[in-house]
Amino acid sequence: MNKIPCYQIDAFTDELFGGNPACVVVLQSWLPDNMLLKITQENAVPETAFFIPEGEGFHLRWFTPEHEMDLCGHATLATAHVLKTELGYTGDRIRFNSKSGILEVEAKDNSYTLNFPSRKPDQAELPEIIAQSLNIKPVKVLKSRDYFLVYETEQDILNLKPDREKLNQISTAPGGIIVTAKGNDSDFVSRFFVPQASIFEDPVTGSAHCSLIPYWSEQLGKKEMNARQLSDRLGKLQCTHLGDRVLISGTAMTYSAGYIFIP
């Protein structure tokens, strides 16, 4: 049996049981993809990150219980947290090679800043099945990787109750549905729903902020913003718009550390 280190981290939060949980699995070489997916399904959290050493950095991959993703913010932050707090990484910048190219994370104290690609959403038509699933209609519809629905108020975001059965009739993999509005005590708020996924509402979605940041930067006329993702676990993010890149900052907490045993 192979004994492989595995950590569970709560990302984009300064409290245990807040933010978004991610598992981080430390590998020396890649396991078969079907094994990575089985491990992710067994972990039963929104995403599991796997990484191996590569040059002066690391090769990083992310899986949901359904499939591999092209980009994941909270599991990247969780991986950086494991490297710094559990594995003794001494540098201030961590470099990852990924399906979305080279990603850098700056680590300072218990704060981690992700340097991610900007994905500004464009105007789009809302599929009828999504429109039928919403108890509150958006005032604007856009799309990047994900559908991007803009609402008038933060209370609208809190009051949204999408019809999961209807949404499960469509396939948006590997994307989802971002809903957002200007915040009351933050610059903007959001929630994120994933049709056909075992975890329907993602607690905190770093990759969604690759679209949220350029949109709200333009709307608010600000480069630096603070954001809240209004899931039950609540996510807290600091955001900066850099044109073709965005900075997404947050903190993390270690929930558990142990091993998995693979044949």
C-alpha cells in the first residue's frame, strides 16, 4: 500500500468550518486519472487538489467528484497553505503549472494572494431552462466560462432559491452559474451554483472571481475591492484588477492532516 499525505483545509476564511473545504493530496508522481477521481469522490468535498514537484515549483491539478477542472481558486489557496504551514516551504512565492498556465501565489503570514487570469464576461442570452429555475429574475445576463447573472440587491442574492431539479436537466460542465450584486458591507457579493454536481452550491469560488473582479472593477470604478460569497459557510476575499490578470487574496485554516492508503 502507498501511504500518501492528505490534508483538509478551509479556504477563504479565518474560522474553522467557514469558507470552502478542499483536500490537498501530496504526490511524488502522478497516479492514473481514474484513481485521482476515485480519491476525490472518497474525500467528498467540493474539490481536491493534487500536486507533484516540478522544477522550482509544482504541477497542480484539481478535481471535483465529477471531473477534472481547468481552474480552482480555493484549492490552490489550500495547496499554498499546506506547503507553507505543513511542508516547510520557505519561499514567499509559490509557482504552479496548471491547465490554466502558470499560476503564482504570494504567501505572507497566513494570507495568500492568487495571481489568476482575468475572464471578463460578455453579454449573453439566458437559456430558458435556467430562467425557469430562478425565483428572482436577473437584471443582466453575461457569460465567461460560467453564466453570470447580475441582480439589483444583496438581498436578492440571499433570497435566490434555484430549482435544482430543473437545473440538473442542463449540462454546463465544467462551468456553473454565478449570481452577483453590489454589496451592502462589501463592494460586491455572489453565490455559485453547479448543475448536475453532487455539491450544488459551491461555498466559495475563487475561479468565479476571475469574472467577478473585472466586471465589478468596471462598474464601480475601483481596482481594489473586497467581496463576500454568501453561502452558509461565507467566504471573504480581497480582490485587485490588473487588466489581463486578477489578484484574489484570502486566509485559510487547517482542519485535518493524515494519510490515505492506495494499492
